[in-house]
Amino acid sequence: MTTIASGTGTLTRDALAVLQPGFTGTSAPSWLLRRLGEGLTSVGLFGRNIASPDQLAALTAQLRAERDDVLVAIDEEGGDVTRLEVRTGSSFPGNHALGAVDDVLLTEAVARELGRRLAECGVNLNWAPSADINSNPGNPVIGVRSFGADTALVARHTAAYVGGLQSAGVAACTKHFPGHGDTAVDSHHALPRIDADLSVLHARELAPFRAAIAAGTRAVMSAHILVPALDPDRPATLSRRVLTGLLREELGFDGLIVTDGMEMQAISATYGIERGSVLAIAAGADAICVGGGLADEATVLRLRDALVTAVRTGELPEERLADAAARVRALASWTTSVRSTPTPLTTPAPDIGLVAARRALTVTRAGDYTPLTEAPYVAALAPVANIAVGDETPWGVAAELRRLLPGTETGSFTGEGAGAEVLTAAGARRVVAVVRDVHRHAWMAEALDTLIAACPDTIVVEMGVPQAPPRGTLHIATHGAAKVCGQAAAQTLTTTP
């Protein structure tokens, strides 16, 4: 493609305005600051950009020195998906834990406190909450990121989360429209398909999005999924029937429509990010999320040029691009107005994240369980983490148990024969087996059978979706693998009679 000369013309500025790119490093590169001056309105942050709250605040201040109304977006769901605390684990339980408690006031309070911390660091757009219903237990990418499998529960907690987050001055971006819960494929790797009929979609998948819209969500993120009942030809992100016909016209959403990451294989491997971006804007999207894996100036220029060329050739109506850019700027203006007149926030309960995580625990005893009083062996039966969660964030109960019971040892195991490996490593020590989504991993279930047969006093901590029957002398379901979930479980292991 021939590179279009940089300039300040309306068309070029609009093409830059609809992009939400990422970058590498913990300070803004010069190219990013330059493009903000030329019309770029949004920046996406990831774990690679964050070292500490103070550093993040300095980074966002650097961006605002170039453009005061810049949208600084982040994927901070709390729970398993955290960017603020990517190196330590989140101080807040995720959606599934909040859904297990089923206290909408607690969900609202957690979201408000999370939003407050984001706002303090200068972040004003959060790609959260996930409004997906975990209707397919085998779903490899949603799981504990969902409030649950019950439609009404997910709807009321989605609305509560939106309200809490936005009361802190951070725009919510409810995702993944029209619902990613009934899939068996991760759209990071391929194009998922949902074959539910239209009546099921309206009664189930769309209900939480209607609740989010009613609660005033400022943005909605599209899913890279094919839903033949809505559009048999194109995934939701590229479908005018889904984004304009359903979301805009039928559901009445008037805020910002953001795409999921365009570098994900569901789009990039089938359409390419340039063509995919043009099709997404034409379909009704307003902002192109890119940068999770493509985080350089060349990507921004390629996408800018693709949009400008599409307008000039008549493939993309200029008024559609202008409308998309106007919606981006409108949200940026809202965040600026909120920042200048903040809403007074009630003081949260001390350690609200840990309080919520404790309330989310489901504890099942079998036989004569005795609490841990001596240092155990913690065996993490570890599946491969999905890309949204990432594998750099620590999880489990070992860190807290080492604090409570010095001398606690740990190991990570995976695959066939893991149970025998744990027994060899543990020796005479009591075993705490920490798992995620046993129901999705046959090798993990087999390992637990081996451990429990050899050591009936084995403790099991399930930190994924507790779909499988409880097992072990004590079984704790945390409904998520956030740091606070591990802390709550470990404290219970040493105190529960």
C-alpha cells in the first residue's frame, strides 16, 4: 500500500481518531505523542506498559500533556484478567466470584473501587465488564470472566458493575457483543461460531447487554464470533446487521462501539487487520482496538491509510468514518467533564477485595478434616492460560500459605502422570492440590484421583469454574484465581475446623 502523507486534514484526523493502538515500554514513545497531536484520540494500555501506580500516573500525564482529552483504555477486569497488577495478581475477585456471592451492592462497590484506582492512575476507559453468559462449560476463553451461567444473574451484575465503574469517572466498555459464552473456540486463535436460534439469543445472550445499556454503559465491545442466526456470512465485529441493525437500531445503544483486538486470529487470519478495520467501521464500529500484539507506529499508519483509501475509493462512506470519529471524541469529552467535576465516592470497606473473595468461597468437607497446622506441599496442576489471562500473572495459594506456614513447598505439574509426580515430590507432607477447571482437563481429574487414592487427606482448591463434583477431604471453590482468592482460600485452610 502506498503510504499517505501525514497531515491535519479532516479525513486523516478522523482515520486516526478511530484507532485505539498500543505501544511498548513504560513511557510514551515519540511517535505516539506525535500522532496524538495529529488526531489520534485513544491509546490502549497492557501489562507491558505498567510497572507501578506512580509510573502509570506519570505515563498518562505524559499523554495528557500532548492531548488533554485522550482516551486511555485498559483491559482491567479484576480477577484473572488484570493489567494493573499483572505481576502480583489482582486485589479484586473477578466476575465469577462476584456472581457466586450474588450481592449486587458488593459488585457495584468492587467495581467502584477498581474504577477509583484506575482514575487515580489516569485511566478513563476500561474494556470491562464481560457480560458473557458462561452457558458452555467447555468455553476455553470466558469461564471465570463471566458472572455465571444464569441469564438474570449475569444481567443484574453487569448493570451493577457498569454503574459502579462509571460512578468513579471511568467509562465502562461492556463486552463481548452479542455474547461469547456459548463458544468452544478461543477467538484469539480461530473464529468461534454460535448456532443458537434467534429466540435463544434474545432471551439469553442479549439480556445482559440490554441491562448494560439501560445502566448507561458508555461503550460496548464487539466479539469476533459468527452467529448465523444474526448474520451467516460475517463475524459480529464486521457485520452491519449485528452492530447497526441489532445493537444501534434494535437495542437503542447510542454510545461508542469498540472492536475486540483486530490482531486476533479470528479476524487477522481471515480478513487481515487492514481490511477487517475498514469492514468494521463500515459495519458500525467506531473504534478499532489494536495493539495487544501489534504495537508500533507502522501498524497505526497502515490502518490510517487503509481507512483513508477506503473512503477515497468509495468502499467506506466518508460520513460513516466521520460519525465514528465524532463518537470517539464525544466519549473523550465525557471523560474530561467527569474528571473536572468528580462525583464524591463513598469510602469502601477496608480490603473490600479480600472481603468479597472470602464471601465467594464454597467450602465442602468430606470425612474428618483437620486444618493445616504444618507446612504442606502445594501442587499446582496448571493448564495453559488463555491469552486474555496471560501466563505472567501468579496464581494459587502457595504464597499466602508460605506466609502462614513457613516451610510450605510448592511445584507445578501438568499432563499425564502428574499425580504420581506430585506424590514423589510431596513425600510425607500433606498435599494441597490447586486446580483450574478440572471439568475441562482429563489429565487433571486423573491426577486428583491418583492423589486422593494414595492420600485421602488431600485438600483440593478449585480456582476455575467449579463444574466438577467436589473431591478431597476438603474442597474449596474460589470461583477465580485472583491473588485475593488465593489469600482467602489459604486463610480458610488454616482455620476451618
